[in-house]
Amino acid sequence: MNTSDSADHAADGGFAPLADGFGDPSHPSYPDDPTDPGNRPARLAVGVVGTGRVGPALGAALQLAGHTVVAASGVSATSRRRAEALLPGVRIVTPPQVLAAADLVLLTVPDDTLADLVAGLAATGAVRPGQLLVHTSGAHGVGILEPATRAGALPLALHPAMTFTGTSVDLDRLAGCPFGVTAPEELRPVAEALVVEMGGEPEWVPEQVRPLYHTALAHGANHLVTLVAQAMDLLRTAGVAEPGRLLGPLLGAALDNSLRSGDAALTGPVARGDAGTVRRHLAQLSTVSPDIPAAYRAMARATAQRALANGTIDEASAAALLDVLNEENH
């Protein structure tokens, strides 16, 4: 199927369905459940613009689902090697050439370069009416694709909520991976079906809350890495040869408990209102690290406030903790 055969926007301002009726909710073979085999897209020629860690993995997943990756673009030698490893034999061409060859185009470039890329492709006439244009940025919805949408593209935002390595390991991680899905309502079933085909689980994210959605994921995942790295540094300073082995079971249990129980999973000196212990922690940190004390104070303040709101500690205990945390650095 070639989506370029589809008409431009429908007369009512919506999107024209794909040539085989996929994307048309009134089509008789169009069930509500995207996991139904009858609701899968026709086989598509797939292009990948940006062969960082995400693009080749998603392209390979679509290829496993029966689609064909026909072209990719990548600049660095590393990205080209990554494309060759996950998409053997794929042609490496320019972004406009990718769009010329593909029905479905994955735009897997950094957040800050996406807008200029889309505007440039639209301005040069590279976008074809009826072409599925998918970006994977968590920070943006489909609004950023507006220049291409005006040219007749079908805009989808599919963000895999997963970290990627750029290796074949990523294909296993996509199994059951949640995807933040944003699309015009009439294209929502198309977007969700593509996610299912890649092995993921679609999670609908309205356009207006897309920035908040991404903020939440970045705050949790990225800052968790920093927190764990700091804890490992402290344990090494304390003489622990393999801090990961010590932290692994503890942090794994803490993560599982917090996902299950939220604030009720809080433990430790702040959750007990032990201001004296917190003061001793800060004294220790001041002797071994120039930056970790500030992070400890910030997280302990937030923890105390949540523990108070949750009823884990009373107002007097919270006040004592905050007094300690607001003291000058030892």
C-alpha cells in the first residue's frame, strides 16, 4: 500500500483515511481493539530519519511485524553502524530521500532539532499527502508536526517510555513497553495499532498535557540515575567494593513498594521523624562530597512534606526535620 495515493485533508478539515480504509472508524473491518489482527495496518514501506538509539530499534520492531524498512538517514559513523546492525542492508540516504521512499516515516531525532527538521522537510516539498509521519519525542505532541500536517501528512506522536542502548537488547525491552500516544482523534486507532505491532502498550496522552507527561518521566528516570550514582559513590568512599550488589536488592524493593503503595512505602529516618539522624547524615556528607548534601537536603525536604501530608509523621516532627534541613551546612 502506498499512502501517497490518499487524498489531502478531508473536506471537513479532518484526515483522509489510508487507501485500504485503515484509519477510517466507519470502515466495516475496523474494530475498536488495536490488538485485533483485523485492525492492523497494511504492510508499509518504513523510513527512519535519525539513527540514534531509538530509530533503528523501532524500525527493526516494525520490520519484525511485517513492514519493510526501505531507507534511513544518519550522520555520524556510530549512527550508521547502529543502523547496519539493527537494519542490515538498509540504504543510508538524506532525510528528503527517506520521505520519498517511505509510507511511514519515523522522526527519531533530539527534541530540540525536531521543529527545524519538520519545517525544513515541509518547506522543500518532501512531505507527501497521506504519508504517516511519526515522531518519538516525549516532550512534544502532534502540534510540532503542523508544517507537515498542512502538507497533508498524517501526524502521530509515539513515545516509548523506555531507555535504549542502541543494540538488539532494545527489541526485547519493547515487549510490553508503554508508549505515550498522541494523535488527532481520527488517527488514534492507527497510532495504537502501530504501537501494538511494535510489541508495546499504548497509553493515550492528550496533546495539552504532553509536556507534563514528559516532565514526569524525566524526573523519575533521569534523576533516579543520579540518585543511585550518588549512593554508589558514597558506598565506595565507605569502603564497599561492590556497591551495586549492596544497593540492588534494597533499591529494587523500594521501587516495587513505591509503585505499589506510593507514599505509604516511605521508610527511613525522615519517615520516622528522626531529625537527629538526618543531622548526622548531613554532617557526614559535608566531609566527603561538595554536591551531594544539596541533593540530600532537597529530597529530604520533599520527603518530609509528603510524609506529613500522608500522616506518616506529625507536624512537630516535620517542623523539627525542616529546621535541621534549613540549618547552615556543617
